[in-house]
Amino acid sequence: MPMTNTFYIAANILFDIGTGEKKEVLMLVNHEIDATFFKKADADAYKEFVARRTTNNEITWSVDQTRLRGTGDLYVIRGVQYVP
């Protein structure tokens, strides 16, 4: 069975202390609890954004309903990287 690395997307806002400039960033985190929870349409849009920037299909991305919340309308973006 091949080894895998699993990542989740976390959306954050960074502020530059010197200039006050705001940047919206997406980061990879290792646990679903650290991921950002999205509505389905937003998750789909961010997944496509990230997938277009992953070269050579290195990571397989999916939008999954979160298992960590009681409501059925929150989703996370999960990426699986297969290790040779």
C-alpha cells in the first residue's frame, strides 16, 4: 500500500506590521481540526484555485464534508499526496 501525506487548507489573513498591508493567504495544515470550514460553493472555488497551482497532479484535492461539526453544510478542502 503506497504511503500518503494528507493536507487540509486553512485560510488566514496576515497583516504586515510595518505597512499595515493585509494579505489573504491559504496554507497547508496537517489536521482537519486546523482547517478552515467553508460553505460548499466557497470550498469548490478554493479547491479549483489550489488545484490549478499544483503541478503534475502532485496532490489530489477534494472537498469533503467535515466530520468535526454537527451541521451538514460545512466542508474542508483535503489534499492527498502519494509518496513513491
